[in-house]
Amino acid sequence: MPVPTKEQITEVLRPIQDPEIRVGIIDLGLVYDILPEDNGKVKIKMTLTTPACPYGEMLVTAVHKGVAEMDGVTDVEVILVWEPVWNPEEMCSDYAKDVLGIW
């Protein structure tokens, strides 16, 4: 079974929302990198809106579970990073900017 592509993994992560903001983690720009390896391991580098995010553990669990359930994935490592610090002005989608009123 082939390892999913970065694009396929992104689509699995797209529906996962930050429950406080109610916008997806992809649209918010919280996922910094997706690194699928030939052996089926997938590393995901992501951040949270703040280090004290009360939903951090829940988001990491949802990311891990969603990717782990994909065909071809043998292991998932979610790596929380704090640099660069998440900045709402760097969000990936116009939708997210509209919801948060950032332009």
C-alpha cells in the first residue's frame, strides 16, 4: 500500500477545527509541515494558537488519529513547534481571515 501524499494528508486534516475559533487547523495555518516517509511513517509539524491552548491535547490527538487511520500509514508523529510563533495574519485561507475579521 503506497504512503499517502502530503496533499492527501492535508485533506484528511482539513476538517479538524480549533473548537475555540471554529476554523480548521489547515485554514488557520497551524500545520507547518507534513512529512510522509517511504516506510509509512508520517511526521506532522504543527503549532497551536497559543502555548496555553486549552484544546491543544485534543487537537494533537485528532491529527494523530486522522492520519493514523489512512491506508499506507504505519506510524504518526505529531511534533508541536513554537517557532515561528503562530500569527493570525499568516493564516492560509481567506475564509479564516473573514471569520476572525483579519484583513
